[in-house]
Amino acid sequence: VIVQTMAGAGSGFPDADYRAAGARLVATAAEVFTAAELIIKVKEPQLDECALLRPHHILFTFLHLAAVPAIASALCESGCTAIAYETVTSPAGGLPLLRPMSVIAGRLAVQAGATALQKSQGGSGILLSGGAGKPQSNVLILGAGVAGSNAAEVAIGMQAAVTVVDRTPANLKRLQAQLGEQLQIAPHRNQVGLKLGTAQPPAACATTAVAGHLVDQTFTLAAPP
């Protein structure tokens, strides 16, 4: 096993941990690509890394190539075998390697949205939980998958009024059974303080679930009266 030095530093794993486990540390990504056949990453390779790939390489990483056609072309030109974490499917049809990232994304989305609503961040000054004579704000979540379900759980924990929209009734039924009466399935169309889009078709760019002009017409990004 060959590991680029400092590869795990951002996650709290120092080089010493890899060395103690028997890995060989090298200074650059180029050295890893030269010595290895199976290359494991977290994010998609950059164009300069694609230039290091050869037909004998197997690349295992998140790719999301629909959003980066230039990298998709570079991977094809390299002749390598590229396996995307987000497309690995379980026998039951789930996406087990994508699920943990979707959990994090859904939970962070509410946190990031609440921060963006603060006046100091250029927002409209909405507090999701309400307070000081103001009612709780409404949060609309598009998609009741893993990311949407986790976003709903966090938003409810922040005492917002949460509505989830999904094309699949079974997803809504499952989520409503999980979260109970705290979850609504009919949107407050004129009183939405925060809208989160979590719908993601497999191996494609994120869906445009609501057109920009409809956001302006339908969703007033302000606190309820």
C-alpha cells in the first residue's frame, strides 16, 4: 500500500498511522500513480492527475462526471478503468457508498442554509426556530431520499416547520412514519424561509426541480408575517 504524505491530515489521520499499518509514504501524487495499479481517492481526479492515468490503472473514487465533462473525456482518453463510488449498487438497489455522503450533505444543508439567512451573511435575518415574537420559519425540502430525510430531521430539531415534497408516495410515507406529525407534506407556498433541493437522479446532474422565475413567484424568502 502506497500513500501520499499528508493524505489523511484533513481527517485527523497523521502519516504515522499509515506508516504503523505498513504503508509506504511517498511525497507526491505522481509517485502514487507511477507505483500503483489500484488508485483510491475521495474526489474526482483533476486534469493534471488524469494525465498520469494509464490503461493498467483502476481508479476508485467519487466521480460525478455529469458536472465535469472535461474530466470525463480525459478519463476516457487515459484508457483506465474508473469506478465511481456513487454508482456502486447493492443487491437491493441502494447506493451504499453514496449514502454516508448524502447523510452529511443533508445535515449540512440546513446548517449552511440557516447561516446564509443571517443578516451578517447577506440574508434576510430569518431565525428558523422563530423567537422574540416571531413564529417558526418554514423549510421546504425537495426530495425525500437520504439527503432530504436527514435535512428534515435536522430542520425539525431546529424547531422549523418542515415540508417535504417527493414524487414517490412511498418515500413520503416512510419519512412521515419516521418523523411523525412534525413533518408536513403540503408546502406553505407563500411563506418559505429556506428551500433545499436534495433530489439527485443517478449518474446525472442535479435536477432543476423549480425554475428560477417560479422561485421568485412562488416562494417569498422572508419570515412569515
